[in-house]
Amino acid sequence: MPAIQKLRVTTAGTSSFYSLVPSLPWSLPLKDWPNELLAALPRGISRHVVRFIQAEGAIFAVKEISERDALHEYQMLRQLQSKELPTVSVAAVVAGRLDENGEELPAALITHHLQYSLPYRVLISKHLSRSTLDRVLNSLVALLVRLHLSGFYWGDVSLSNTLFRRDAGTYAAYLVDAETGRFYDNISDRSREYDVSLGATNIIGELMDLQAGGLVDADFDVTTIGDYLEERYHDLWNDLTGSERIPADEIWRVGARADRLGQLGFDIGQVDIESDEDGDYIRFAPRVVEAGHFQHLVKDLTGLEVQEEQAKRIYTDILTYQQQKKLNKTPLRLVANAWMDRVYLPTISAIPDDLRAKLEPAQIFHEVLEHRWFMSEKAHHHVHTREAVKDYIRTQLATRPDEQVVLPMPLTATADISNFLNPEKN
């Protein structure tokens, strides 16, 4: 007779999840869950058993882990979400599981699948180019700096613990695994340096594994990646937090630095400014730095929630539209409304329904603009967006793999990621 389950469910106010719990086979180890529950998605490497499941019209990642660790990670992910840091969204912890013999099973941490996200193995293959790898690593560095600015110590930085979403011509990185993470009021330099050093070591090991599996060329020197990661981290951290001594009559450089950080996607919320004894020099240093400069601008102007580089591209296109239509004296919010109605929405609406799952709408818009530029260069004259959209759909989008999760019926348990393994087209 099967053991009676007395489950302990912790959930972030997601009432719909409670109705899902009784329908899942909690008395089975996760590795033995039936195929009809599983979603065919490429997944990264984990030291725990992880499965993607389809339930209630959505997709969840389920990870078996001890109850103590599951509850800790649950709290860390909730805090990360509350600070609007890039991470997966946590759904619940299910503990108190027993198998059919009454033996205790690990707890389960459940997170929502991050739409349009890809594990690093999908982005990196034997066709690996250094530019692709650099874009992946730069996005991871930006994520790590944002976490540290918020006082979060990751403790297990790696490509395997990160998911990537397209962001115009680069990527946006999202934290997946927060099991070893901690928040501090003031994160120490020692903790930050350990995070960076551990990340460099882990990533070199991950790339060596790919080399051993034939997914990265044998002549690629992966040991240089550690130095690159540490250098990029320190450059960005110093840009965002370092103090600067300037002549008192060059105070304009404070604003110039703020503008430069804005181009990097960060806003300065507070600055310390000190004068020396003679008043000839001042020293200033940012104290409060927040990410998402262009994301906030674009959301305020249009309501669109997009990645930072996508937002930068959209903002630039709104300003270009303002110049082209000679609307310089019109409030930018009204210009943005007109741009949405006459440029952005018609472009996205032109995408056939059966191709909508290929990419996020903002990414499609960015790629259409890129395609229009290349077509105009080739034709030696300006190509209208309508013409560029048609050609982009036919020659580019139609051949791409779907990156939004599509729920086929029935789902199969085997994920075929061969169609994804082409980073030069990514």
C-alpha cells in the first residue's frame, strides 16, 4: 500500500500552484517521473536531478534537493526577484515526500521556465567564434557586477548556473542556481574576488569539458578565458564604483562620467563629492548605482519590457523617428506613442503567427533594423521597413529554431538540440 503523502508546500502566493501539487507523482524519485509530464527542453549540467515538466499550461523546472537547501534557495531567489535582478522566477518548495515504501525523498524546488532562454551549450559548439564567447562572458560579467552591487555573493559562478537570452547583438545573463548564495549589507572585496576567481576556474573547466566532447576546437586555448573574465569584471566594477580625482574647474567630468555609465546601462543614484584642503581638486565616487538605464526609459515611454541593449536600440530609433518627422518640439512621450503606432507595432504585426515563437518581439525588431541596414547598403539607397520585414521573414526568420517554449502534444522526453547548435547564426 503506497505511503500517505503529507506534503509541506511553500509557495510565493501562487494560488494556482496549489491545485497543481496533487496531480504530480511526488512518491516517485524525479528521475523516474513519466515521460508524458516532461518537456523536451535543452538543459545545462547540474549536480542535482533536474527535470522540466509541463503542467497547468506552463513549464516548470523541478530540482531535487534537501529541504534546508531548497528553502534557502527559495528565499534567495525571492530576494533577487524583489530587487529586480536577472534570475529565474521561483514557484514553490515541496517537502515531506515519501516513496511507496515510506522512505523519505528529497524536497523539490520548483521554478518557472525562463522563456526564450538558452543554456550555454546551445550557444557554444565546435563552430565557436571568439566573438560569440566574448559576448556570452561579457553578459555573465555584467550579471555578476549587478549581483555584487546589490550585496549578493553567488558562491558558484559558472556558465552551467546561468541562462542566456538574446539582447540585440549580445546576450543578457540570468542567474539560475542560488543554492550557495548569500546577501550581505556590505559585500566584502574578498567575497567578490572569490566569486570572480571561482567563476574563472569553473568556466575554464566547462570549456575543457566541451573540448573533450569535441564541441570546442582542440586548438582553442581555454586557459585565456579566466584572465579575460577577471579583467572584464574589474574594468566594469571600477567604472561603476571607483573614485576619481579631478581639477575643481572640470566639474563637468562628473556629468560626463554619468553619461558614460548610462551608455553602459547603469544610472548613478548618489555620488560622494569631496574637495581637498586648497579647493583645487575634488574627488568623487558613485555610491548608489542601478542597472537598466535604457530599460527604464523605454518602459516609461512605451510600456515595453525589454532587455537593456534592445531598449537602447529602441530608444535610438525613437530619437531617429523624431528627427525624420521633424518633431523636435514635440514631447518625447508623444513621439514614442506615434513611433509605437506607426513603426514598432506594424513591424511586429507583420510577423506570421507560425513564426512568432522564433524570437522575442523586441529581438525581432532589432534584427529587422539590422537587416534593413544591410539591404540598404547593398542597394545603395534607403530600403523601407515594410520591404525589409518581408525579406527578413523569408531569408532569416523562417529558418531559425523556435526559442519560445512551444507545448507540442504530446510532449516527448528527449530533447533534440541539434538545431540550436549554430552560434554563428545565433
